[in-house]
Amino acid sequence: MKFEVTILGSSSATPIFNRNPTAQILNINEKLYLVDCAEGTQQQMLRFDIKASRIDYIFISHLHGDHYLGLVGLLSSMHLNGRKKTLKVFCPPPLKEIVDLQLKYSETTLNYPVEFIFTDATSRGVILENQDIFVETIPLNHRIPCTGFLFRQKKRLRKLIKEKIAELEIPIPYYPAIKKGNDYEAPDGTIYKNSVLTIEPQEPKSYAYVSDTLYNENYLPQINAVTLLYHEATFLNDMLDRANQTHHTTALQAGEVAVKVNAGKLVIGHFSARYKTLNELLDEAQSVFPNTELAVEGKTFIISE
Amino acid sequence: MKFEVTILGSSSATPIFNRNPTAQILNINEKLYLVDCAEGTQQQMLRFDIKASRIDYIFISHLHGDHYLGLVGLLSSMHLNGRKKTLKVFCPPPLKEIVDLQLKYSETTLNYPVEFIFTDATSRGVILENQDIFVETIPLNHRIPCTGFLFRQKKRLRKLIKEKIAELEIPIPYYPAIKKGNDYEAPDGTIYKNSVLTIEPQEPKSYAYVSDTLYNENYLPQINAVTLLYHEATFLNDMLDRANQTHHTTALQAGEVAVKVNAGKLVIGHFSARYKTLNELLDEAQSVFPNTELAVEGKTFIISE
């Protein structure tokens, strides 16, 4: 099952050096999930040929402008482009008030339903479950209420051993039960154990989106052994005081988080406008966690194929 | 005195085909005036190397998102970049409520004063006068309250004839009075008529920004003989019904406006997403008003040198 994330924005606070503020697109089994939606996200989607009509879920981590100011424009464009199907927006409660006010004064009634599902930044919780994934909020510690999001694939069904199934001429209607782990009784009464008919499915993969946060230990258990960890890394560690003051993380700390939770891979982003180039941030994170990459606009990271 | 306009966005409603929704920068005597501020205006200013710190005035025509959704992000970036001086925002009254709500939930107190000056879409009025210009609202007829803006240079002082001033050895303290039209009395009692000391200044130039509107005759007298007319031209004239229905103008109508008001030059913009290329829109406007150009992102039109 496809499970990958494409970076639409990697900048903190302001757009600069061709970096746009935060937004990411997850493709999970050919459904698109938008995570944060800074100003210019629409334009980035056009640039990278991502169809907004394919997005059914939007997740907003917090109400600093560099994480949500592109939302109303995107909702409006979906409306103008004829969207009819429901859009679910997971967000801090005041976002609905902001969106409603803007639609009110533009005298716009969207042609499609928007369902707001409010996040609670004080506790971990499953906010979405569908056939492919669970999504949990990750309570973070920022200057205003802020959550990250953990996307976990569902445990998949066992995989049929095609040759064995063919050899035994097992009829198709039996497949679902066998995939769930049942044995198979042939017409002659022979029992075939599930273990000879199937193999273990791939372990569920996961993606943690750790948006703006002061480094702390609270969220580490929740993201333990995550396949791909995106973590903000606004500053180099020589700016640790500034990071603490503004409730952000340094690249070194992001690397340390990846080590502590035993992440498969780390992607760092949300870079301060003071860094024209990003090599030092990458080097610093890699000094503790070598399998680190930079969030770069347009780049796709594969979580599961 | 420099008086020119640079197009930052020419698209209607949605960004598409590398066209951004509406925003323009006026440079009037090296001061910058931003006219409308769609999503992505900040990014466009970076792209065209326009310093936001030099903007002291922002004008918002109406509260459709494609004309103002970049404002809060821009205000926020000015704050983060250390702005201290006052910013004046001329806009429909509800915009203050929208901005205040967003700043409230991001817990942001701007480091600089923003003064909101509310426009009245029902009547023509001077909303700004400074040493260089007058700005008037142009009442338009759109689906929601909407004004255009007319920028008129002030009548300038008469120009000294340098050779004559030097010949008569007129002291510098006399210059201001002579520029205003006074005669000069030499120490020997000789009176020199102003007409031998000065020449007529350049006629004041003007720029009319005619944002979204249903074509009508009401605003024509106000923009008569305008030097440069920007007029929306959302559709080709074969979509006249759609233009009327959505309270927009066709390229043919924009050309007709330019003819009727005897404009010096016409620039058309606010192109519908249905037009991938713009030649037909240009041809249509030029069929009635040949001195027409397309609003193209990054292009600067000189109103006065």
C-alpha cells in the first residue's frame, strides 16, 4: 500500500529563499491527506501537480499563520472547481470561527460539506480511523495549543501464498477468511493449516508529524519506533536559548528525538529564515542520527511501498 | 516623479497557469503602495525583489479571498521582520474584524501600529492625501461591496528655468515662492514676471485601479482622461451573460471603457482560469482600444517618469 509524504513547505514563519511555510501531502493508498496549509499551499500543489480534488482530509496543527493561512483560499478554490464531496478538517476549535467569518463576508456558501473535527492539544487521541489508517493527535508544547499527528497503517491481512492456493484450487469466496488467519477444509475433508496457505503481512508503517514544539520527553513514547519521523528543527543548537524561548526545537534535539524513539528515518524542517542554506542543520542532526534528510519542497519520502 | 505599477497577480479567483490572484505594487516617488493582497503576494514580492518594509499603505478593494487572503501573512511577516512604523490599511470595515480574530488566536500583538481606514463602497471619496498624491475610492458594482482606487498626482510646482535663475543670480530662498508662481523683484527694483523665470510643470498623471465590477457607466466620469487604466477583464465577450451574472467585465467592455474615458493606456487583468493563454483577451480589448496591454506577473507599467 502506497504511503508517502511530499513536502510542500519547509520554512518557518515567513516564506524565504524559495522556501514556503509548512504544508505536506500524504498519499496513503492513493488518498491524499493535507497536513498543515500555509499561505501558498495551493500554488505549491499546482507546482508539483497535486490535485486538490483528491484531498479528503486536512489536518491543522495550530493557529500560527505559517501553518494555516492557505486554508480559506484552498476551500474556496475547491468550491469554484466544483467539489461536491465532504471535506474533513481536523483542527483547533477556533479555526471554524475564522473560516466562517471569512466565508460570511465574502458571501460564499461552499458547494460541498466541510466537517470540522476539533483537536484537543492536551491529550493524545485517535481522531480518525478509516480502512487504511489510524490518525492520533500528538500533544506538543508550543506557545499556543498545538498538536502533531501520528499516522499509523492498520494491521494488514495475511498474504496468500499464490502457488499453494492455486495448487489446492481453493475457491475465491474462501480467500477473506484465510487472509484473516483461518484454516481451510478441502472438499475431501483435509484441513490445511493457515500457516501453509499464507505468510505474515508487512508490519504496519507509521509517520509522525511533529510540528512546532519545545523539546520535551512527553511525546516520545507515543512515537516510539515510528517508520518516518518528521520533526521541526527551526534552529541550530547554538540558538538553543532562542529555541527554548520561542518553544521550538534545534536540529541537534531533533536528531536526539530520532535516536531516543528509534525512528527508521528522520526528516527535519521548519527552518528559520536566518538560514539561507541548510547544510549545517542537516550536519547537526546527522551527527547524532545519520539517517536524516532535509524537508525540501517537492521532495517525496516513501514510508511504505 | 516616479509613478509606476508592477503586477504581482493577474488571475481571478484561483491561482493557475503561473498566474497569481490579484495584487499590484505602486511606486510613487519611491514610496510603495500595495493594491489588493491575494494569497501568495508575499511570495510574489520576494520573487520580484520588492521590499515589504517599504510599503506604508495597503488598499483592499473588497473581501473576496482572491483580493485579500495574503494580508494577514504579510502583516505577520512585517512584524517578524522588525517593522516599527505605522501601516495604513484602506479596506471594507469587516477586514479589521477578520485580521483581529486571526491575530487573537495566534496570540500575536504586532510590534507596529496598523491603522485601518474604512472605505465606503457607496460613494466616491478622497481617502488619502499626502505630499505626492490623492487617492479616491471608485464605487463599483460587484456581488459584495467593492471599490476601485484612483491615484492622482498632485499638481506640481512650476519648474525653474535654470539658466535664467543663474543669470539673474536669484538667491535660493526665493525659489519656493517663484515655483508657486510669484514674480521676482531684483535688488535694483526690476520686476521679473514669473513667466520668464519658470515653465509649466508636467500635468499630473493618474492611475485608476478598477477592480471587480459589472460594466456600468457610473464610474466613468470619475476616471475620465486617466493616464493609465487598469480594468478587470475576466471573460471574453462571448461569455457576456456569465460576466453579467457574476458581476464582472469582458475584455471588449474594458476596451470600451478605455475609449469612453479617453484613457492614455489600458492594462487588463483578473483573467478567468478558463483561459490558459491570454491572446484572445488582448485582441478583443485592442479591437476597440489598441493601446492595451496584459497584466503579466512581474511587468511594470510606467505612469510618469
